[in-house]
Amino acid sequence: MKKLLTTALILMLLVVASDLFAQLKITGDARFRPRLNIDDKTANGGTETTDVYYMYRLRLNLNWNVGDGFFLQSRLGHNGLAGYGVFGKGVSPDALGAYGKDYSESGRRMSLDIMFLNGGRATKTYGYKFGLFSASSYANPIFDVHYFAAALIDIPFFIFNNDGLFGASAYYKAGPGKITLSALYDNALGKNIADSDGNDIYNMNDQYTFYADYHMNVAGWGVQPMVMMTMADSASAPMTFGANFTSPKLVGDLALGLSAIYSMNSVKQSEISGLCEDYGMIHNEYAAWKVRFKVSGKLGIGKLFAYIEMANREDTFDDASTKSNDFLYSWLGYSFTVYSGDAGKFIITPQWRHIATDVDGTNTRTREKIEMNFDFKF
């Protein structure tokens, strides 16, 4: 009788587990990337560095359909720059036994972290989600300009923030398009500390950013006007607005894309606390803009991806002095599928990225990234 009950319990658990896993979809990708990096700062009295290194990345997407449009989704990956680890470096125990030392032998490994974790509901007319979710900043440069005015180019939000946003977001189908509203939780510095007499020692609010866009089609073109606004104490609080435009297929399978973004911050240097100097943000008054021209689509046996970015930031300091910062960036890549089957794909992409920056008309840096991506997608 005991064995019978045990067997029945195991069968019940298997039935429940099989039903749960039937609602779980797992996808992902793994990439190996050799890179030739040439970083030239000699025009401004610096040095030129040439280096070859090897990068790798694993991303696992877990999407669970709860039912009736409700969902839970997550991504596992490495919380490094753009999710990459580098051959010969890592944060886990050293296989050679050199504990407690800053060694970087080949036994080192990168960590696996929770990159996204959010839940909500999605229907044809409306939806919402909350938690840690993707900004889709790879294709939308407004997040680069708003959060990383110090860099502006070379997808800095995707690289340094791993495309993640904390907060809540909702969409609603309205008129000919769809409106999206997001409330984002940027910084958790807010709290109040008082002494025994009730006098405030520390009093600061958390930092929030609010985002809105409206996506619609006009004569075959995708049009997406956007606006972002940050509310912060003793920190940069930029206002950013712009638009993305995507063409229908114009020549063969190729389409064009255009993005134009403008951002400004009116918080002075003297009003910014050292506690709020987040990486990537500028800690003085500024006005910045960025334009991206993009061409992408199927060409020959593979897919072409090419764009050029131009950007500028005008800094104004408390002593009324100014500084002009110019940025130029281009990215050219061509991917072709070596194998495609029911279980996944193997894709190779050679690519070249060029970066040039200058301050007040004087070149400060030129950088070349020459890479080859080997992607396994499943």
C-alpha cells in the first residue's frame, strides 16, 4: 500500500511538472567574438594601444505563459559589459588554486546573473509589465542620449547598463498606433536621516525617469515620437525628446532608418551632490543631440547592417565657460547563416566599428573595433 501511494504521488508530480514545463519556452544564444582593438589617443599627447582579445557570451531566455495573456519572463546572462566575458578573466575560483590573489589564468570564469525578471499581461489592445525589463536600446538611441550623455555613441546603454530598466511599463492601442508609458526607478539614494533632536542630517528623494512614445505607420513608414524626463535631487535631471523613423523596403530587401534625439540638462555643477554622480551622466548644464542613419536588410547570401552616428554635446559650467564635444561613429556588419535547422542556427558576422571624438575641435580619441561574431541561436 505504501509503495502504491508513493507511485501515485510521483505520477501526480510528474503530471503537474509536465504541465508547467509545457507553458515554459526556453530560447537563447551563445557568441564567441575575437576582436582587434586599436585605441589611438596620440593626437592629444596620449598613447596608442593595439590589442587582440577574445570575448564570449551566453544568454538564456525563459518565458512562461501563465494563461489568459499573463506572463513571467526572465533572462540569464553575465552582468559584464554588454553581457560578455573575456578569455582568461573572470570572477569565479581559479582552477589553478591561486586563491585570494588577483590572477587571471585561463581557469577563470564569468558569472551567470539574472539580467531581466518581469511579469505582466499582454493582449492585442493593451498590456503591462513590471520588474526588470529590456529597454530595447540597441534599436532605440534615446536611452543612450538620456542616460549616457558622456558617451552618446557606440550603444552605451546596452553596453554599460546591459539594456535593463527597473520599473513598470504599459501600452495601449489608441487610434492608428500604440502608446507606451513607463515609470523607471533609476536610483535608490532617497531616504531621511534625523539626529536625536529631529534635525535632518540627510534628506533626499529617489530618482525616477518617465518615458512615453507613440508608434504608428504613416504611408508605410514607421514613426515613433518619444520623450523622457528625469526627476532627481542634487543630480542631473535631463529632458530628452526625439523620434525614430523606419522605411518600408526600398531597394530589394533593404530598408532605411533615421533617429534624431535632443537632450538638455539645466542642473548646475554646484547643485549636484557627489553621491549622485552616476557613471555616464554629465554633472553640469548641457545640451546634446544625436542623429543616426541606418541601412539594413537582406543582401546577397546574407544580411547587411550599417549605420553612421553624429552627435554633439555643449557643456556650460558654473563659471560661464563652455566646451564643445563632437562624436562620430560608424558600424558596418554582414551576417550570413552557415546552418539553419529545427533546433537552431549558426551565424557568422564580420564587422567593423569606428569611433572618433574631439573636444573644442581637437581630436582626443580614435578607436577601431574589428570583430568576427560566431553565433549559435536556439
